[in-house]
Amino acid sequence: MLSVSRFIEKGPFFRVAFVASVALCLSGCKLVDQKTFNARAGKPPVPYIPPPPPGPPPVPPLIELVAGTSPAEWSGPVAQIVHKALASKPDILFVVQCLVPPGTDSETDQQALVQLVQGDGQAVTQAIIKDGASPAQVEMAAMPDSTVTNSVIRVYVK
């Protein structure tokens, strides 16, 4: 059996061949370091940042009326609410919002809004004025709203 030392002593060609074969074998090996056992070693920690808390819920309306409801059903509750609101704050502002679900096009939305405002929206506004609020204390707005499934009238106070 030929030992390594005798193999190297045979001549310069064998020395170069031996060193080249050792270098070739070592270049194919992966050296053991701290990342062998932990792939995240040496990387800075990434802190967990929780998402921001949800915002406050939207202000609920003072009253919500479904479009098409007869005035006999909603006039009594509207009168009570208007009297209570005016008693707590005489210069209160009533905001009447007429909301329709969005339609297929803007022309359909516009027609639905006009019908709602001229019908139930005006009736609710006149009832608020009749129950003690001045016309300057009532504001009306109309818009399509994707959160509603039927046409509604909401009364908010400011």
C-alpha cells in the first residue's frame, strides 16, 4: 500500500496532482458555520408590528325610514325625536340624507334620487319643520350608497 508521504516524494508532478485533487475535493464541500444549523443566524430580528386598531364606528342616524313607508307610521316618532333634539340643543342642525342603492348607470341613479327627494325626502323635511325646527335648521342631501339595499331616508343631527 502506498502512503501519502511516499506518493508526494515520487516527484513534482505527483505533488501538484495531490494538491490539485485536495483543492478540488475541498472546493466541493460546504464548510460548517453558524448558518448550517440556523439559516437566520446573523440577520437582524424583524419586530412584529400589529395592524392599527379599527377606527371608531360611524355615527348612527337619529332615525332611519324606509322609502315608501306611509307618513302615518313615521310622523309620530319623528315628532318625538325632533322635540327631544330641540329641547337638548335649540340650534341643532338636522341633516336629511336620501340614499338609494347604486344602479346600473348614473341616469338610473339620478332618476331614483329625484323621486326619493321629491317624495319621501320632502315629506320628512316638512315634518321636521312642522314639529318646531326652523327651515334654516334642516339640510338635505341625496346620493347613491352601496351599503343600502333599499331606498332609505336617514336623519342625522349636528
